[in-house]
Amino acid sequence: MLPINPQNARLWSILGSRGTFGAAMLEAAAGAEDLMVLTADLSVTSGLERFRATHPDKFMNVGIAEQNMIGIAAGLAKEGFNTFATTFSNFAAMRSYEQIRLNLGYMGLNVKVIGLAGGMAMGHFGNTHYGIEDLALMRAVPGLTVIAPADGAEIVKTVNALITHRGPVFVRLTGAMNNPIVYTADYNFTIGKAVPLRQGTDVAIFACGTMVAESVAAAKKLDTLGVSASVTNIHTLKPLDTDAIDSACGKATLLVSVEEHGIIGGLGGAIAEHTARRGGAPRQLFIGLPDRFGKNGDYKYLLHKYGLTGSQIAASILEALGAAAPEAGATCYALSQDK
């Protein structure tokens, strides 16, 4: 496994989520004789060009045929291969939804689908390439594990875990080049087990993907304003670590979900489904993308437009607490709002 240290963390940040995924797969391939990696005409975009050149016997490009790719991956899994299939997250979740539902969820085959560029990372490609509903769709498939790594180090951890994990998994990679860094040292990563990053008593922030780093920045900002906020990295949305949520319910006065995903059906929805069943939970603030299609634009511009930077997240939390008006540009999208 690639070591997690400040130097590698910086390199993975520069490479971005896709480049880091490719580097992790190349490292993992050496000791995985049953490994097979497929892509839908995205060898370079998936960060897999070196993998393809080094392990041509473990690599297959099926062309722009995402549905067929899942079918082939399922067939290889039936033959005993530990199969990874890569394409853009929105194409995996939508074009291949029926194949994922039947071949992975229903049949329980050992295929790991890697959704590239989830959220708005595709920038000027626009809504046709944004993955803003993928978590909601994948969470709805029975039997499918759903993972959204926080940064490069966690992508490496995820790949390493999936090499030995058996069963269908959807992994959503978010962010672009120069991804924010969360981890610079090794830590315990277990599928289905959340990772606490900061302790706090007033507000409990739960985040996934790129929003983990932004949530840590928000918590630091809140701390300077007298608001104590915990931050928990929910890298696995299914199965959800309900113990981590229950623990927060006994301390905080406000639960906050932060995700680079639509506010319906993603991390916020998963938390709300659990707290509605358990009862006695604090109210919840949903921070994410609005329930509508927007215009395309530069990735960083879009994050700011939708209030998904650390300072904007902090401002939205303050607004929800009634502590202060949010700064200019901060936007919080709750289920009852459509600003």
C-alpha cells in the first residue's frame, strides 16, 4: 500500500482524485492475481494509462458502452475475477442503472464501480456530465455498498480495502486537480465506519467527499466565533455508521450534512432517514446542491455559487443557529428552500 505522509498527500492533491485512483490501482495490482480493470473509453481520464501499459492482461477498454461494461464486469466476476469498472459517475449511475441493479445488487456479484468526477468536477462540460444524483440512485440499490472518499489518502485506503473486499460496491470520486487535503498521516479506515476529525458540542457536521475538507475549514471558522462544531467524515453512505450519528444526537443542538450532491437522497437524506426512525434527534441543516439544474461554469466558481466553501458553510450554520447573518455569497439549500 502507498504510504500516507505529507509528501504523498501533496502529490495526490496535485494529481486529483482520478490520478490518485490510477496510482493506487497500479500499486495494488502487483499482488492481486485475480484483478481485472475495465473502462468505458477513459483509460487516461481514469488515471489508468500506466496501469494499462504495465498490466495489459488485467485491463480492458470496452469503448463508450457503459451498460455493456457492467455486463462484462459481471461476467468476469462470475468467473472469479475481482473486477473494477470505471467511467464518469453520472454515466455509471444513470446509463448503467439497470445493469448495476440486476447484476450487482440482485446477483451480488463482486464488481467495484468507480464513478469518476462526481458532483460538479466536470466544470464547463455542464449538467450532462455533472453527477448530482448518483449517490441517491446508488443508495437505492439493495445490497450495494456506497463509498465517497474524502481525499487522495482515502482513495488509496479505499482501493486497498476493495482489493480484499468481496461484494458489489459503488465508489464516488469527487474533486479536480489540486484537491483539498484531509489526511497527511495513516489512520484507521474501515468500510462502514465513520472517521471523527474534530470534537465539538454545539453543532455536529457530517460530510463526504470534497466537502470533508471544507467542513473542517468551516469548523475552524466557527470556533473563532464561539461555536463548537464536530466534524465526522462519513466516507461510507451505505451501510451508514448510525452509531456515529446517534452519538452526535446526544450532544449537539444542530446536525449538519454537507455534500457536493443534490440535497435529496444523498448523505443528508441518509442521516434524516435514520434520525426520523430513532426519534429525539436535533433538527438538521442540509447543505448541498439545490433541487434544480443550474448553469455550467468553472468548478471552483460553482462551489462558491452554491455555498460549498468552508467560510460559506460556516456562515450558513451561523444563520441556522440564529447567531449572525451569513456572509455575502453564502447559500444554504434546505429541503424546504429553492433559492
